[in-house]
Amino acid sequence: MQESNQLLREEISAAPAVTDENVEPTFGRLFEGISLAIIALSLVAFTIETLPNLSASQRGLLALFEIIFSIVFALEYLFRIVHSKRKRAYVFSFYGIVDLLSWLPSLLMLSTDLYFLRALRIFRVLRIFKLSRHIKATEQMVSAFYEVRASLAVYVSLTALTVYLAAVGIYFFEQHMQPETFGSIPHCLWWAVTTLTTVGYGDSYPVTLGGRLFTTLILILGIGLVAIPGSLYVNALVRANSSVEEDKKPTKS
């Protein structure tokens, strides 16, 4: 556990934070506070922008705010590159990519109005991940995910196989009675996903006795499948938190 946490810290260190070792402590705290405020304001503006009845002046004001936010995020991105000890590692790290996409599409829109660039502006929502840099519990959460990543990969593979088998099963039970809904295995995949996750929208359901018995089995199986990843992650998170608490304890001389 300690070895995996150490490896994780080395990977995360590629995305530099504004800490005491990078800049002066007072400036670092001020920088962090301003960054948090701007991230929050940009997300609020992004949300308001989706309202349907905004006037032209209001949309223009929001567009101006977006330009200001993007410029600030671009300067922050350059600042982190300059103060990073591993510049290349930061640029290609998760946080580096998030920092880049948080401003680049919006500023590119100033010089051109290409449709695909307008679509890329949806990446502004990635700014929410910038908040995780300032949350101390993030390292524990990532550490927990890092610990159970192999088990989660097995779970995802098992789930994909189960979804496919569920779609195949309901296809053979219901294809003749409901050809519009269960006419092919690809059509049945939607039913398999909603049933295994116990969502059950009600837009498709079996009418034959065999289909209903099969659905009962799938629902029971789905309850277990939904619970597995949560229990794996929670247990790993508890262990990660315990490890942090152990590190905080003073060592006995």
C-alpha cells in the first residue's frame, strides 16, 4: 500500500500546485484562493449561459466573462509550466490536459467560428476537475482508485459480458412476441443495461413467461453487480485514509 501511494504521489507531482516549494507561501495561498473563485465563477457563468431566454446583452456579457476566464486560465497554465520541475510530464498529465482544455477552445473561437471549435467549448465543464487540485482528500480518492484499478477492470469486463449474455437471452425469449423492441441483439442491449442496473425505465419489458422468469434472474444478478464496485472503492478509500492517519502519527524515537 505504501509503495503504491508513493508511486501515485510521484505521478501526481507532475501536475504542480502552487505550494511553498514553488513560490512564496503568502502568494501561493492568494493564488489558490483567486483560482478557486475564478473556477467557481466560470462554472456559474457556464450554467447561466444555457438558460433559453437570455437577452442579447446578457449573452454578450457572459461571452466577455468567458474571454476573461479563459485568459486567466491560460496565464495560470503558463505559470504552472514555468514553475514545474517536470514540464513535459505536467503538460501530458491529467491536470495538464484539463488546464489546457479549460481555456484553449474558447480563445480559439476569437479568431475563427468553425463548428467543431464551438463543439469543443463543451470541454469548459472540465474546469470542475481543476477544483480537485485544491481538495486535500483528492489524493486519497485517487489512491483508492489506483489500488483497486485491476479489480475494477475485471469487474468492467465481467459486466460487459453479462450485459451481452442478458441481451442474447431476452432476444430468444421475446423476439417473436415483440419484434419492434427485441427484434435483434443490438436492440436488446438497451433493455439489458437498464435491467442490470435496476433502473427499469419501463419502455421495454418482457411479456412471455420465459422472458419474465429470465428478467427476474437478471434483476437479482444486477443487484449484486451494482454493489460490487462501490464496496471495492469504499474499502480501498478506508485503507487509504487509515494510511494517511498512520503517516500523521509522530514516530517514536
